[in-house]
Amino acid sequence: MPVSDSVTIQFTDATVLSPGKDFGARYRIEALLGEGGMGRVYKAYDKTLDRMVAIKVVRQGVMGDAETLKRFKQELLLASKISHKNILRIHDMGDVGDVKFISMVYVEGPDLYHILRDTPKLPFPRIVSFARQLADALAAAHSEGVAHRDLKPQNILVAKDDHLYVSDFGLAKSFEEDALAMTRTGAFLGTPRYMSPEQVEGKQADQRSDLYAYGLILYEMATGDVPFTGDSTLKVMYQRIKEKPANPKSRNPELPDWFAAVIMRCLEMDPANRYQTADEVLSDLQGGRSSAGASFAGASYAGATRTVQIQIPQFVERRWTWAVAGVVLLALIALAIPPVRHKIFGGGPANPATSASGIPPLSEGKFVAILPFRILGDSEALGHVAEGLNEALAAKLFQLKDLLLASDAAVSKVSDRDPIAKTAHALGANLLVTGMVQGSADNMRIIVNLDDAADGTRIWTQEFSGITKDLLTIEDQISAQLVSALDVKPTNEELASAAERPTNNEEAYDLYLRGRQALRAVQSEKNTQAAIDYFNQSIQKDQGFALAYAGLADASLNMYKAKKDSFWSEKALGAAQRAEQLKDKLPEVHYALGDVYSATGKSVESIVELKRALQLAPKSDEGYRLLSRAYLHSGQKEEAIAASKKAVEVNAYYWANYRALAVAYLSIGANDKALENFKRVTELEPDSIDGWDNLGNVYARMGRYQESIPAFQKSIQVGPTWSAYSNLGSAYFLLKRYTEAAQMFEKALALSPNQQMAVSNLADSYRWSGQKEKADATYDKAIALAFKDLEVNPQATDPMAGLALDYAKKGDPKRGMDFIRRARTIDKSDVELIYIQAVIENLANQQKDALGTLQEALKKGYPVGEAESDPEMANLQSQPQFKAMEKEFASTAH
């Protein structure tokens, strides 16, 4: 057979495009940017929109059938919904001839793969920046239901300003079912180097798989390599499902513990043990950056809430601490009597001037009080619904400038079973909203009433029905009709604000309300944990729920106060910052952030946040109270008094505003003015725990210890708290009743074992009763607790003063002087710090210096009666200079 002429048959790849050539009528190819298993990526010029774009052309054969193409389109449509600054935006999908393509934003810069190739171990600040941006991108994508499933450095683009973009969202999921048909034999969906264990085993992958890949990328940035390597893909994949990765600190000892903990939690083999959301990762990253040397554990957030809830200031100075009673967070003011005793103040209600009958006058204009809704039926199923109704209606009415609203905490103290006139007078309100929730979760009936307090007539009543899952809609209906019944004319802006919902996810809202209910119960670690669980579930349902994050910040601070573990203060900061990112225009968000900044010693930042909140809610007395607290932390005491007075001006019927003013007066030594305001607490609310506690403390500060004891005992009778027991112990101590004092301090610690002040008090009682060995061991415990406080807030004068005293009493006055000088450098005007220095100088046998410093304290308003009673100053009390000071300053003792 003759041999034919040879013929060369050439197969062309339509996805190979030449620079300078047009791709369809719209695009001109500029350059090849890269290629992979799915296709090639080109830089192209969009002639229609006059811009550079990136075009990914998909290899022929990848789109093997119509069903795969359909799923691919659906996935791209979903991915294109994501609008986030760190996600590469998809512009379009189309085809030119038989070539399918995707157009997207063009980024001038390398991908992370090439950055890591050129710089294997990145500087830590750059790592954290990339980590935060990547976590933020994942959070945004996951909230839209889009999981990446092939996250790797090649899919992370980095612009010249280090702005990070994640590309290829949604693509891997689209090809999952047909992966083997689209790739060479033995290939797997995703990249083996960054696969999660569940992907290796062929199990279902979700957003937690992205978080595993994310952890591998962080590991690589921090150490220069991934934790699992080998001479074959199979070996690497086997390690992934059988071996625990080495801690990245073993490869990079300079890596902070908290960052290593974040990485290791991402790399848990079991998805249930990893972070469950990217928001949780982001919170830990933000919290970790705020505190050097912080240690992250794998625990979940603490949860709490604030919408219209009244938040009372937390004072970090030596005089202050916290306790909680009922539904209101009650600030218990820690005041030494003398400050050596670590005394603790509380707060309580007060009212404006009353008429001759003893009843305060009703407010002018429209002053509305929303009383707690009553429950008939399944209280377990409807309790959080009733509280949610109160909260939602208060939030909506609060925004109307033609109304004034009674504080919800003040309202919680009255009974809707009292006559309307009596209730209204107690609140200074002239309009009362009452209601009832009846039935069960599956079939509830809500009745809402509006009454005129002046003549006792009912202006409006309406019945609403539905199920708990309809609560957001029912709240909208009730508020709209209530506003109409109140006969106010909201502006368009007010209507728009009132119409805005905190979340559109009914399940998330229900869980949020349950969390609030748990947190409002008697304060305990068990109830706080229940709230944590509810809030975490709420955020799982809606990762954009800003109020839930603000609440988490509040509760995390409460957990920190109970546990004295910096983990919780870091959690609080991360949650508050996430809330701000989600919804900057909510005042509650700025309150939360201001609280955290204040607790962690960032007073300037706290003031800025609280002023921002007041711009958004200028009628908020809560905002002014918190601002007063922040001013006190920064040493701006006159400004604190002014802010408290503004709170009283905004709402003259809420006791906490007067309490805040009394606290501010105490900071400048104005004991008489403080006593005047605190006395009103017990007069107007005989069952106020911290009202009696405060009254006792002011008496004690003025040297009237015998008068303070019945007040402390009454506080304990109403509701025992560690602060009341500690304060009663302090009074006994200063009356030299040391055995009784020790008993009270032990009871305080039984209720709250991690309170540094109570531990120091107990050590003092042991020391003065001659039990030196026991005293020294207890001082050591107090010192350890104080150092834990300083880990969170290195500028806090409270633990510094505590350390100073405890070291001096233990026999190391030199170290004590170091700490008290440092504290006084931070707050030069705090009169109690001056007095503490005098005590330490006396313990160091520097009597001349001690007398001089004592005189300085007395000149600045420190009560001479406390120096007269203080056993630490006993050797000075008989000296002529001390006697002269007693005579000179005697008028200020009472």
C-alpha cells in the first residue's frame, strides 16, 4: 500500500488568548495573569465601561453538561450578591463563542501565594492585618450562605496598599458533585495543601471548612509553612485526619500566645471544636490586638443585652466596684473608710423635689412610662416576649422628640397593680402604657392600654394576636397604633428610625430576648452562661445582629468582674468593635464600646464613644451617666459633675442620675452633698439593696461608723451581696472588732471569691488579730488578683493602690511606694491615693513624710475622721502635728 502524504492535525485551545487581541466586541486582552485547573485569568480592558477588569475563561470540558452549567450560574449569582470591601466583586458571566468567562474587578498587585514565596515569614503586624481582613471577608460571605471551599493563598489578592481581596467565592461548591468528571484522575475538589479533614474524607463541607483553611493560611504566614507536609499528597491528607498540628509557637517562638491560640482553634480536626463563625474569629483578633500578652481560650462569648436597658457606671478607681441586683446593673462604689479598708459604695434611687404631700409633681408635656407587661398563661414561654415588648416599644418611643420616656429601670420598681395616679406620680409620668400577654408560644394574645394619669381615663386599648415567631411584626403594629394614640406627629426621619428593625430574623430575635431574660435574672455564673448560649445561637442565626454583639460586650465585662480573667475583657472589646462595624448609628453600640474602653483604661476613647452616643441620642440620661463615669476615670471631676447634672436635667425622676451625681461629688470630697443624694434612696425605695449600702458608706466616710452598721445590716437583710458584707466588716474593723470583721469578710468572699478588695480586707483582719502567717498568705492572694486586674488595664489606679497597701502591710513598703507613686502619676488629684501614700510612708517608718502627705490629703478634702479611726495611723495620732491637723480640719469631719 502506498504511503500517503503526512498531514498534521492541530488542536487549538480556545481559552488561550493573545495580548492585544479582542475578546468579543467588549474586551481587549492585555496580559495573561495566571492559569490553573479550571482555566486562565487575563487582564483585559473593558471598552464599554472604560476600565481594566480581570477575565477568567473556563476551560472547555469543565462545563461538561447543562446541569453543571446551571449550578455554576446559580453559584455565581449568589456570590455576586456579596458586597464587601475585602471580596473581589464579580461583574458578569458570559460567553464568546464556545468560551465561557467571568469578568471581575482587576487588582493591581500579587496574590498571597507569591508574597509568601518571596517572604516566607511575614512581620506580625502585617499578619494580623491580613488575618482581620480575611476573617471579615469570610464573615460577609458566610452571612450570605456562600462557603468558599477552596480557600488558599492563590485566591487571595493583595493590592499595593496591602488591601486584601478574596476571589473565587462560590466556585468550588458548584463543581463539587462533578469534581471527578472535571479533573484528572485522582484529583480532589479543592487544594490538598489547604483542605479540611472533612473534605479529605469526602464529608460535607461548610463554612467551618473555610475556617480550617483560614487557620492553615495564618499558620503559613506566621511560620513560613503549613503544619502538614510530606513527599506525597496522600501522606499530607492522611496527616490531616490523624495528627494534631504542632503549635505554631514551636516554629515561631515570638508569636503571641493569643494569636497561636486562634490558629490552633481554627485547626481543630472536629468542626464542632473549631470556631463556628468567622465573626468569632474576628472578635478574638480584635480583642487580642488590644491587650499584649493576652491568652485566648476556646470558650464562646459571654452574652448580654442593651437596648433600652439602663446601664449604671462601672468605676475602676480604688473606690469602686460592681454588683448586680434585679434587672438593673447596680454600681457599688468602693470607698475606703479609710481607703485602706477598700470600702464599697452602692447606688440607689432619688427623686426631684416633692410637694407638701410628699408626692412629686407630674411632668409637663408628654412623659410616658411603659410598665412591665403582665403574663397570663405559660410564663416560661412568654416571659421573654413580655420583656421584648417593653424593650421594643421603649426603643421606638425614645426616638420621638415630642415625648419623654421614663427609664425602664425606674419603671421596673413600680407595680402595675397600684392605682394609676400613684404609679404616675412615682415616675413623674402623665401617660402610662400597660399591657398583658396571654396564652402560649403557639397562640398568644396581647392587650395594650394607654391611660391618662391626670384623670385616670383610658385613652386607647387594642388587642393583637399571633405566635412568638411573629413578634417583630406584632411590635411594629403595636408601636404604630400607640404613636397614633399618643397624638404625636413624627417626622419622616423619626418614622424611618422607628420602622427599622434590630434584625429581620425572627429566630435570632427570639433567642436574643431569651438571652436578655437570662441575664436579667438573679446575677450568677449559671444565668450568665445561659445568656451566653442564647446570644451565641442568636448570632448564628443572624451574624449581622449588632445589638447582640453589643450585649455580648456588656456581659463579657460582667463575666470578667466575676472571674478576673482577661479573656473576658478581650471578648468584650472584640464583640463591641464588631457591633460598631455592623451598625455605627446605634447609640447602644457606642455605649458598649465606651464601657469596654473605660474598663480597660482607655478613658479618652471611652469619652469619644459616649459623646458619639449622645449625638445619636441626646435625650439619653444613661449616656450622660456613663459620660460622667468616663470623666471620673480620666480625672476630669468637674466635667463628671456637669455630666451628672445634665443626666438629672434630662430625667429628673430616675434615681440613678442622682446617684451618679453623688458619686461625682464624692470624688471631690463633697460628703454632705453626696449624703443628701444617697439619703433619698432609702426614703423613696426602702427595699433598695445598694441604697442602704450607700447610706452606710457615706456615714462611714464621715467617721460615723456606729450609724453605718444598721444601714449595712439593712442592705444585707434586703438582699445579701459581697459588697455589703465587706462594708459591714470594714465598719467593725475600724471599731476594732476584728473577729466580727473577719467573719463578714469571709462571708463576702464566699459570695464572690475573686474580689481583690474583700481579700485584702480579710488579710487586714487576720493581721490585726495576730494571725500573721494567715494574713501573709491572704495578702499574696490579693496581690495576685490585683496583678490580674492590671493585665487588663495597666493604668487602673485601683489595683495599683491595692498592691501598694498589700506589699507595705506584708513588710515590703519600698515596693508599696513604687506602686502608689505610679498610681499618683496617673491620677494626680485623687485624694484617697494621697492618703494611701501617707499610710505607706508611716508603715515604712517615715513619720515626718507621712504627716506631710496626710496634711496634703486633708487640705484637699480627705475626712480627718477617717485618719483618726485608722489603726494604721495609730502611732501618729498622739503627735502634736496630728493633733493640730485634727483641730484645723475638724469642721470637715461631719
